Amino acid sequence: MTRRTSPLLLILSALLVLLAIPVAAQEEATPEPLPTPMPHSDGPLVQAVKFFSPTCGHCHYVITETLPPLFEEHGGTPVTTYDQSLPPEDVAFYLMSNGQLQILFVDTSVSDGQAMFSADSVRLDIDEAGVPRIDIDDTYLVGSADIPDQFPDIVACLLYTSDAADESSRGGGGG
């Protein structure tokens, strides 16, 4: 005599197995450490702050069209780090670095990002602040025209000037 298993019993068994898998995976999972930013290379390092809003089309253009080739040209693909312990909607700061170019991305749609944007606008004496904006020391660029037109040259100039100064201090300057 053959024994038949009811379809309902099979479905319930499968459901219990499926429900048990995520619980077991959670118990075994260990929290992953935050990715470590790229270490500073032995050469020069350019640091900047990029203010953006995720709903801004001009910001999206600068982030997707201007910055990737700039990173590739000056040090290679960057590593992005952020505080993964925060809920995604609370993350205001993202650090992208490849050892030569390091950009702190600040999301102005998050309260902490807006506070930093306002404070830095006051520091730079900017009356009508907007995004996208990139700040490098006491210099700032605003918009999807000025940033692509000027930021790559500023980065190249800072890297070249710093590299030349390092060579000169090591006695490697030409003459």
C-alpha cells in the first residue's frame, strides 16, 4: 500500500523551510565592517566636497558624467564608504576616494547634509546657495556647466602643482 502525502502538507512543509532559512541566515550572519576608504597614495591628494540633491537632474549629470572619468584619469576607480548602520534615508555623507582624488558627497535633502550645506555657504559667503556645488578649500563651483568645465582642470592643476612641489622638495626638480 502506498502512502499519499496531501498537497496541503507539502505546501506547509515547504513554507516552514522557506521561513526558517532567513532566520538561520540572520543568526549566522556577522555584521560586515564598513569598507575602508582608499589609503592616501604617496603622491598628492585633492580633497573636495560635493553638495547634491538626489532629485536634482544637474546633480545627477555631474555625478554620472563628470566625476567617473575624472576619478579614472586621476588614480582609478574610487571606493565609496558611508555609515551603513544608518537607515538609507538618513545617510547624508558618502566618501569617494581612490588615493589621489577624495570627494565627500553631501546629500542636502537630509537634515545633517542641509546643515553642513548651510554652514559651508556661510563660510564661503554665498548668499544664494544652490546645487550641484563643489567646494575645494575656499573655492566653489556651482552648476552642471561650471563644474564639468572647470573642476577637471582644478584637479589636474592641484595634483600637478603638489607633485611638482614634492619632487622639488626631494631634490628632483629639473633645471
